[in-house]
Amino acid sequence: MPDPADLIRALDGIADPLSGRGLAAAGRVSPPRVSGTAASVVLDVTGLAAGAGATLEAAIVAALRALPGIETVRVAQTQEKRGRRILAVASGKGGVGKSTLSANLAVALARAGHKVGLVDADIYGPSQPRLLGMEDTRPTAKDKVLDPVATPFGFAMLSLGQLVAPGKALAWRGPMISGALGQLLDADWGESELLVVDLPPGTGDIQINMIQKYRPAGAVIVSTPQDLALIDAMRAMDLFTQVGVPILGLVENMSGYACPHCGEISDPFGAGGAEAAAAEAGLPFLGRIPLDIEIRRASDAGQPPAAGDGAQAEAFRMVAERIATALNL
Ligand code: ADP
């Protein structure tokens, strides 16, 4: 009887087109089952381009049949999950610009014509209402289902900050938080095809519960170039890998300093840390956003820079485009 570890190793020798990781590590295939000389595998084709499922299936059959003791291989492709998908924006720690990136990704994706919604699930600092200039808005509810609030940027949003007074959510117990997050995610999102979810930083129970229950189609990890943030980012990556959510890639924020006078970018803390970490982990690098006073100023004023037409908007647009491609939007 073949060793299951050998089968997993063989499956990991095939790259998942979305995350670049091995098929088993990416959660693209279920752990293979062996009965006699027959192996069977479930292949999840969610998010893959048309035809990619058949190519992967052929590669899986060839890889497993090459193992001693395996004669037949059955691959069951799961149905493409229709309807709304979730993009988790995560970071290993706070203050790295996860909320800023989430807001601007939603803006850039909407500008590119995609139907998106934004969920602010950051219990420690729900900042989306401020970032989008929507601090005075409150969602209404119909039959206990929340109605997301339209932003001026072509998408609707919901934030824990719109449901509770600032600082209050922190005092909640786990089940209450999970209940509130569920209300945000199960709201009436209408035609939105993708919900960008600004997750709380870190890798605790709240994150794990949410990921397991709502199974994001992909995750984006935000980090600054500094080593410490990267170690935390690695932990966040492990979390998604363990539950089989494909990591679409890493974004390096506050990468280099954009001179407010001439626009030239210098690197006082070094640059490329996240890119190197992505390469090491075998993950795509989705781009860098410079440390730019204009980004902070516009964000504080409730005007997401991705809605403008400067270099800042272009940086966010490029990251959004790579994500849209990875998700086959
Ligand atoms: P997080 O969600 O990871 O805690 P935030 O998005 O709230 O981080 O960002 C923390 C602070 O850093 C905010 O004041 C924000 O305006 C600022 N900031 C984030 N990214 C940049 C950037 N690229 N350039 C300048 N300031 C930034």
C-alpha cells in the first residue's frame, strides 16, 4: 500500500495556478484516498480559468500513476462555486496598512468595473468609515438582514464601526464578535461578486472561525518591509495555508519613502523584504505601495487615494489588477 505522504508529495509537485503553491499545500485538492491500487482525489476548481481544471486533472493522474502501487486514479472536480466570493485582506500585526489597502483595493476594483462590497471586520480598529468619509452613516436592516451603505466610490460597505461605539467591540466576548461578523458578511450584498474583507490583524480564534465558516476564495497578506512585520506575516500565511485558503500573494506597504517634493522614492528602512519573503514562500508578489504622506493625508480626509489620478492611485490599481487576474474576476 503506498504511503499517503508520497501521494501528497506528488500532488505538491504540481503548482496551483492561483497561489503558485503545491496542490495539496494550497488546499486545491483534498487529501487523496487509496483503496487497493486505486487513488481518488477531489479537485476544487473554484476561481480557475476555463480549461485549467482539465489540465490539472491530467497532471494529477500522471503524477499519481507514476507512484509504485497506484494503477488507477480518479479525480472528482467540484462544481465551480457560483455567486459571491470573499477576498480576505490580512496581516500578522496591526498598523501595517491593512485597512488602507482594503479600502483602496475596493475602490480600484470598483473603478475597474468589478462589482464589489467592502466588509470592515477589524474589531480592534474598525477604520473603514473614516477612510471612506462615511463616519456618520448607519446601515438599516430588513428582517434582521443588514442593508450595506453605498459609498461615493461605486460600492457598498459595512463596518463593525457602524454597529458599535468606538472601542466597544473590544469588550465583547468571542461569540458576540463572531455573531456581529456574521451579520456583516450575511448582509444583503445585492449584485456584489466579491466582498473585500478587512480582517482583524493577527492569527487568533476570531480569524480562524471566520475563515473556516466563510471560506475566502483567496487571501492577500499585507506587510511592511521590516523583518519583524514579516515574521508576523508568515504566521498569517500559515493560518490560511492550514485551512486550505489560497494565498494570492503578498503586498509590501510603506515600501520606500516617496518624497513629497519631487516624488522620488528612497528606501530608509530597506525595501524588497516582502518580495524576498514571497519568493521564499513560493508566493506571488502583488506589488508595493510607497510610504507617502499623500496616502496618509488623503486617507485621514476620507478620500481614498485610489479614487484619484496620482501615482498613489496607480500603485493601488496595479495591485488590484493582479488580484482580479488571480481570482479570474
Ligand atoms: P492597519 O489596518 O494595518 O492597522 P492602517 O491602514 O490603519 O493599518 O494604517 C495605519 C496608519 O498608517 C494610518 O494612519 C494610515 O493612514 C497610514 N498608512 C498606511 N499606509 C500608508 C502609506 N503607504 N503611506 C503613508 N501612510 C500610510
